[in-house]
Amino acid sequence: NDFREFLLKSESQIVLEIGFGDGDNLVNSAIKNENLLYIGADPFLNANVRCIKKLLKNNLKNVKIWPDDIRKIITYFPFNSISSVKILFPDPWPKLKHRNRRLIQKEFINTLHNILCPNGTITIATDHKIMKSWILEIFQKNIGYVWKAETQKDWQTRPDDCFETKYQKKSLIENRIPSWFLFEKKQPL
């Protein structure tokens, strides 16, 4: 309830980053955009520790951390409260029997639709072929979003509001080319 009140009272645009890993994108974004409020969620203790160290080192006050699975609190977010969601290199769970473990699911993106502001965006990056197809399939079946790609370059180029992460560097070293998907909320669902 306090969390919900906090979000409702925020005068800043709110960006939610799900699975921030080492925090490279989250920290650099917060440095570049001091006027925005960032909420980072990651269930892994080591990731949280590394990210919090970077936040403290940079004395950042515009970031809040949820050190657990975002699905545990996402339904507490007020409708139309989040301007942007970043999901960079989520676990692809490539085996068919594990696909239900993937974060990107019909119900989850419906929940994101509820909390996104009108014309809010979701940016998803992946370097995994199966995940690329999965993302497009899930989103293209959902009438609540528009894929903002107009040319091939749009999904092959890291957006200006995202920073290079450890996972992106690793994928490029291993010759796995990342795809960048930008979906915009449209009304109604």
C-alpha cells in the first residue's frame, strides 16, 4: 500500500527496468536522466549487490530497487503509472518444456499494458533466435500494442535510451546479433 501511494504521488515519469543484471543500463540511464524515477527489479542477490554498489558510488537518488521477481508486486502498480518498461536480455528458456518460465507471456504483457501510461513503451532486447520469435508472436497476438519498427535498422540498432550491457557485449563477442523490439501501448486493450 505504501508502495502504491509512493507511485501515485510521484511527480516524475517512471521507468521500470525488469531484470537489470549488473545495473549498467539502469545506472547509466539514471545518471543521464536525473529528472526521471527508475524502478529496477531483479530476483538475483548478486545482481542487486553489484547494482546497489554502482548506485551508491554515483550517489543516485532517482532509483528504487525491488530485489525480487517483479511479478510479486506488478499488480500493485497503479494503472497508467509507468512511462516506459525495459526488459533487456531476459532468460530465453529455450527448451520447449520450459517456455512457461519465460517472463514474456500473454498475461504478463496484459498486466504491463494496464500499468503503462497512454503511449507508454516496452523495450525488449534479446540475442536468442527462439526468444526473438516468441516476443514477436506474443506481442503481435496482442491488440494493445503497436510494434514501432518501420525498417530493419529499427530492430537491429540499440535505442538511444538504452546503454550497452554486459550481456550485449557478450552476445556481440559470440557473434549473436541482438534485436531491439519497441512496442507502444495503444488504446484500448
